[in-house]
Amino acid sequence: MSLPRIPTRSLRAHQFAGLAPGPRLIVTGAVHGNETAGTRGIERVLAEIESGAIEIVRGSVTFVPVCNPLAYVHGRRMGDRNLNRRLQATATPQDNEDRIAGVLCRWLAQHEVLLDLHTFRSPGQPFVMRGPADNRGDLEPFAHAEAEAQLAAHVGPNRIVEGWMDAYAAGVARRRARALTPGAVHEDPSYGVGTTEFMRSAGGYGITLECGQHDDPGAPDVAHRSIRQALALLGLAELPLAPPARPFECLGLAEVVDRHAEGDRFARTWSSFDPLAAGELIALRADGSEVRAPQAGYIVFPDHGALPGHEWFYLAQASTRPL
């Protein structure tokens, strides 16, 4: 089903600046065009600002309700490809998402904090994805883990997931070892860079909030509440700040498993964060070999429509890193 028509060759942003100095926040929705809860949450906050119910008194906030207009108007995840992979500006854009990145990356780099709003396909509760601990490594150097943890703790959900880039890089190494599609873009660790990863590389910090299932009528409420919480936490608006949703469940992505062939199939219909027992059968390969859980944990992001050579599902374990 198509969504209301908007221009597909431009991006629209709404910016408000307080008269006192403060942080620069950017809030993004519809990075994937069929994930509209963030768009609806942003629209509600914009209406509250316009009516005077919320006043930005410090710093600034920029809202981008629809980051991928082409995908949005068609009600689908992508225009030409996944905008939340290989997010980088290029002098020679090749597709819709390259052209968006040329604008979106510039906007992100002008801010200090990002709240990126998404939803997911299968049933499940909202959760937050955060970045790494402070480090000076090559993969994702970072220096704002404490501030990012504060944001993750206050936006609403109590399930926190980490380890995206580490798990993705390990998956890249396995793809290269299999050497099925040499030189493919998804065999480069930079293909794992999305909005929050780019934000960290530009010196800021940010979180991805997965607000619920795509069609969950409560998901826009999760998005709306998270924006108000971010404005309150950062002191951009004089709003009440609700306490964190303790106790937290912190999970770390440990491994990504790819689908190799059309005949690869799940052993059952999985949903994100379904628990796994050690040795439990997860899937069957086309050649009859079994994919079993190497240890007790959880399955995350199972993609029943994954194409061969692409991410199929992730495995996660409880994280020892406190929030």
C-alpha cells in the first residue's frame, strides 16, 4: 500500500533553536520507508512545538520525518538499496540511497546526538541498539559511551542490544573465507555503517530505537515518548524526565549467520529474541546440514525472506557490560 505522496527528489528537515547554548540533536524517521512509527512520532512532536506545548529553549533540534522518500511513498523498505548500510557521501552517486546519503551525512555531521527511529518485521517488544564501549580501535573508535548509555537508558525500552559492528565484521571475514562473491559490497566492513555508526565516526553519538513491529498501533507512541525524553534529558526543552525503565536486559550480538542457498530454511518460525538452548536446531541448509545454537542465547533479526549470500539471522548472548 502506498503512503501519502511526498517529493522523492528532496529531503525535508524541520529545525528549532533555543536562545541559550546547548547540544545539537537530530531525530530521524523512515530510514526504511515501511517503518513509519518514527515519522508519526516526529509529526506529533512537531505539532506540539508549533502549538507552544513544547518550546525549544536551549541548543537545537532537527527533525527529518522521512529520510527515504522514494521508499516511503511506495511503503517498502528500500528505494534501490538499504539506506542503513554503507551510509557515506560519494562524489559519484549511483542510486537513490547514494543521493540521500550526500545530504543526510552532511546533516548528521552538523549535530552531536542522534535519535534514529525504526520498527521491525516480526512480533516483539521495543528495544534500543547502542554502540561500543569507549575505545581507540580501528573498527569503531568511540569516546561518548557514557552519554550514549544515558540516552539509551531514558528513551523507554529496557532491552539494550550492542555489538553490531563487531558481529558484522566477523560475518564479513566468514564471507571472504567462503569466497562466493568476491568484491561484493557486503563483504566490506564499511557496509555495516548506518546512521548511528556514521554519527559516531563524525564525533557524535546516537542510538537506534526499534519502536515495535511495523504495524503495531502502539509503536508511534513509543517514538513520540522517546523524542520527548531525549529533549528533556538533553535540556533542550523544559519537560519532565521519566526515570529509566529498570531493570535492564543487556544483550550482545555475537555472530551473524548468512543464508547460503535458496534451499536453506528455518526449522521453525522465529521472532527476534526468542531464547535458544545450547545445541537447539535453528535451521537446515539446502545440503541437509544443520545449523544449531553453539550455546544458550537468543536469535535476533531472523529474516525469513533473506536472499542467498545475505544476512539470515544473528545470535546474541547476555552482555557483561553494564548500562
